[in-house]
Amino acid sequence: MVLLIAILVAFFLVPMPWSLLVLALGIAGEVGEIVWGRRLARRWRPRTGAEAMVGQTAVVASACRPTGQVRIHGEIWTARCEAGADPGDRVSVDAVDGLTLVVSPGAE
């Protein structure tokens, strides 16, 4: 976008010797924008999906003895809790096994 504006300004509004400078600045701005955007994209990787829930706290929706359901981030997931947990208890997500969360009681 910056490059297109620089080309239009360079050819229609700026006299000839300065138009090359405007065009060079537009190209440099475009390259800088691309480099900056790529660095941000690498740094801010989105954390989504089931793997992002490891370490989060969930609330038991139906008794987990050893399988049941938990609510996490407004969604209900199938969970497995070897120690057992009752509805309303807070549990910690330890791992993900397919689409089943492995949880343990005692989360704060």
C-alpha cells in the first residue's frame, strides 16, 4: 500500500529529480513494514487448541470417576481424573489425550 502511494506521488506530484527520492523512500517503507510484520508474527504465536489448555484450571461439570466432563473457557470437554472429582470441584489440566483432558484435583 505504501509503495503504491509513493509511486503515485512520485509521478504526478513531485518534480523529476525528487520523484526518485520519494519512490526510494516508499520502497524502503514497504520493506520495513514487511520485516516488522514478520518479526511480530513470529513472536506472537497464537496459542489455541487443546494443547493450549495444559496448566489451566477447569470446573468439573459431571463427576469424573475416572471419566466425566469439565468446563474450561466456556466449553465442555471429556476429562479423565484418576483420583476422582465431584461436580463443582476445580481441577488442573495436566495433559491432553486425543480429545480427552487428563486432569488432577486440587487446582486453585
